[in-house]
Amino acid sequence: MHPAALAAITTIIGTLCYASACFLSPFGRCRKCRGRRRILNRLGRGSRDCRRCDGTGLRLRLGRHLWNYARRLHDGR
């Protein structure tokens, strides 16, 4: 098989796998708090709610964010 065709097929399969992951599970773990919902202070003693995820431990995946944006553009909202 030609290397360019193999690269194209691999890219398409990877994209479809990521799209299905975004559809089935639109939320991933927050990168800032690693899904723990709280962040330790600089001294490592106290903790507070994560500001990035508002203490949920979840974030919207980039693919799902793009899907929602495209859907809003199409619907005219």
C-alpha cells in the first residue's frame, strides 16, 4: 500500500474514533485539578475548588466544543 494512502486511512480512522468518543462521552477530566475537583495551594496545605471546572472535575472535550459551535452556526442561534 502506498504510504500516503496508509497515512490518510490512519488519519480518517483516528478522527472517527475521536468523534465517537466525543459523542459517547462529551466530558473529560479537568487538566488543572486532574478530575479531583480541588486544588492544593502553593504550600500544599489548604485546598480550594478548581476555577477552571468550577469544582466539577470535568471539562468539555475540544471535539464536542467544536461540534456544538458548528451546530449553533447551522441553527442560527
